[in-house]
Amino acid sequence: MKYPWTYIINHEMLPEDMESFFDDLTMEEAEILLRDSSIELWLKELIRAILKEFRGNIKGAVNILEGIDEKNFYVLYNRLRVYTIVGDFEKAEEIERELKEMDLDKRRSCLLQNEMGKRMWKKSQFKEALNSFTAVLETALELGDKHLEGIGYNNVATVLIDTGEYQQAKELFTRALEADFTSGDDRGIAIAHLNLGECCRRMGDFESAKEFFDECINAVEPLDEYEKTRLSSDCYWNLGQIYVQEHDFEKAHENFERALALAEKTGDKELTVRVYLSLGALAVEEKKLYDAQAHMQSAYEIAKAINSKKHEAESYALRGRIYEKERNYPEALQSYGLAAFLFRQIDDKYNMARMEEAAGSIYLIQGNKERAIEYFQRAKAKYAALSYRDFIAIDEKIKKAQI
């Protein structure tokens, strides 16, 4: 597995005869570098921290980085990265302020802007994140930097997925894949395949989605064990979602359980909460409401712990489905309303449409056809604007309400 080390550490700090070696450094070669007596102690510690991060020991990376006395750009930048990963946004913002006071060139400013975008995205501040990632992409294109270009396209498209703009996201993920192939970024290639698969899944093109997930699982082979495990777990979660849609619940369970085991192994809280939500939704379909409630509670607690409004909203949406199955319609409407409120805060149009459709279905059950049609029409407009095929299926619900 090759890592873009020159984007993480300034290779000019190394002896001149090692610059070309460092440009294409593997993790194994980094271990050799740590034994080089000409490398300054703080730089060795920085390399050790990055190696721990790539091997999944984020806490160990944080401890090493916090123990480095040197305060240059790359030490502070890597502290910023790991604080963002672990969700310590207060410390991340402190580091951002320190970095902004430095005289940074365009590439370093671009790296800082990208980390700021990640923090905003993790806090579900999607508009702000989109602005940051767009600025990164524009700078990458200006610099002609294919690696940063791939990152820029990928991150902009990731935000578009979260706001339900799947067709545009798919186009940008395709550009990210092209840039990653050009730069030889193995990790970027695997991630692009994963994201293209997710776009196809959300748009209802399940066969194309499965192909992309298979390609991703093949593409992770050159990666280190941590990255291979993390990306594979995301593929299994997505495949589980497809099998739910295809009503193959046995395969759905199998893939969700594989995803959960791998996500917990890597400590990926965001994926863990997604799997619990999916297991809860599957339990609802199987009328195992006690299990659904337990999965929902696990998801909600993790969502609150990692400060994810999106997953908190999805927990409320799952609670609404459980109440609906129990025919407790007032509580179901209240839960869907809370979910819609949170989705609106993060400008998630697709899930806002889902909540409007769910509320419309309840009003129809209660015999309030006028209110049902109102909510179905709202949902249909959002689905159509997002090029999502649900807007076709919802016509049947509108016709039923009009009878």
C-alpha cells in the first residue's frame, strides 16, 4: 500500500538524497526511516503517529502527536486530522486558529481547508462543508494536483450524497475515480468504487451497485489491514441494504452482521450506528419489534456520543416506524416530525421526503385524505427533484388517497 506521504510531511525536512525515496514511501519503508539517525526526533515521532493511525490505533496517534514539542505546520496539521477523526472538535478548532495565523502556501491552505470541511461535515453542517470542499477542489484544479483533485471531487460528492443529490454525486465520484487512477492512489480508487456503488444503490440501480461493491472489495487488496477492513465493512453494509430492498432478509442479516463485526473491530462509530439502524429497520420488517427497539436505542446513543444529527434523526425515524407497526399513530407522527426537523437542519432533502411520505401514509390510515395527499405531494416533488425513483411509486399512494 502506497500512501501520499508528501501531503502529510514536508519531505524537504529529510536529507536531500532521501527525497525521492520519501515521495513513494510504503509503511514498511517508513519503519526503516525511523531507524535513520539523521532524522530529527520530532519527525520520527510524527511518522510513528501516522503509522499508528493507519493501523487503526487512533488513540495512540493522538498521544504521540500531543507529546511532540515542535509546532510547525505538519505537526499541527496532523493533530488537526486526528482530532477531527475522534470528534474532538473543540481542540480541532483551536488548531485551525493556530494554522490560520501561519503564512501558508496554496497547497497547505488547501489541506487546512479540507480538514475544516471534514469537521463541518462530521457536525452535519453540510452547506459549510460543501463550500470548504468546493474551495479545495478549485485550488487542486488550479495547482494541477491530481491527488488533491481526487480528494476534492470525492468530498464534494460525499456531501451531495448526504443532501440527496445522487446523480450529481455520481458524476463527481466518476471524476474522482479518474483522478485517482491518474495519481495511482489505491485507497482513493477503492473509495471511489464504494461511493459509486452507494450512489447506484440509492438511485435504485441495484445490479450496478453490486458490481461497484465487488470492484471495491477487489480494490482494497493492496491496502493495509485497517483500511481493507474498514472499506470492506462499508461494502457489506451497502449489500445488506440492497438485500433488504430485494426482500432477501437472510442475506441482509448475513451482510449486516459482517459489517458490524468489522466496524467494531476498527472502531468506526459512524458505520456502527448505521448498521444498528439497518438491523433495527430489518427487525421491523420481520415484526421483531423488541429487537428493533434495542437496535434503535444503541444507534441513538452512539449518534449522540459522536454528535451526528443525521443519525440522531434516523434514530427518531426508526422509532416512528416501530410506533407505526404498534399502531401508535400519534407517537409515530411525533417521531417522524422530530426526525424531519433534524433532517431540515442539515438540509437532507431525501430524508425530509421520506418523513413526509411516512406521515402521509399515517394520515391516510387515519382517514385524513386531504392531509395525506398534501404530504405525498411534498414528498413526490422532492424525490423528482433528486432524480430518485420513489417519486414514481408515490403516485400510487396519491391515487389511493384520492379515491
